[in-house]
Amino acid sequence: MTDLEYADRAEQLLLAIEQCVDRINVATDADIDSQRSGGLITLVFANGSQIVVNQQRPLHEIWMASRSGGYHYRFDGVAWQDTKGAGEFFGALSRDASEQSGLVLRFHD
């Protein structure tokens, strides 16, 4: 993947997260505050816990940090997959956001 391809894919991912937060906030009582600064998004939940998603341009990866740990994702041509084989990004984000919010939340691209 070229640097330009990575930048496009990573931006699409961050935009999808923001759109999901907007949709979730309208449809549920989750009240997630989404804060974006360049290539970094911080999701802040009502209980004060956070999930941070950021671009790692030199590695062509997306990193996610949540209560459950830190994860690295690389685009495989179809989806952002965990570099250690633990699954797809939006599945992990849905799992961790649900755990941290206490609600069943569904993120998708």
C-alpha cells in the first residue's frame, strides 16, 4: 500500500467512526463524546472512560487503545485486521465500546 492509499483508507476509517458515533448517539442513551484532532479520535463515554484511535502513518497502521488493551490494525485489502490475528477493527471497537458504556453498541464501516 502506498502512503497515499494508506492516508485515504485511514481517513475513511476515522470518518466512519465519527458517523457511527453520531448514529449511536441519536439511537441510544450512550452519550459518546467524539473528539478529533488530526489523525486521532478520542471517544469519551458517560462514565469518563475513553477509547483512543489514531493513525500510525509510518507503519501504515491504525492503533486503538481501550480499557481492554492496545491493538494495532493493518488494512488487508478488505478490512482493517488486528496484526496479531484478533479480528477486524469495527468488531473490536463495538466490543470495547459496549463494555465501556454498559450498552450494546454496534460500530461498522
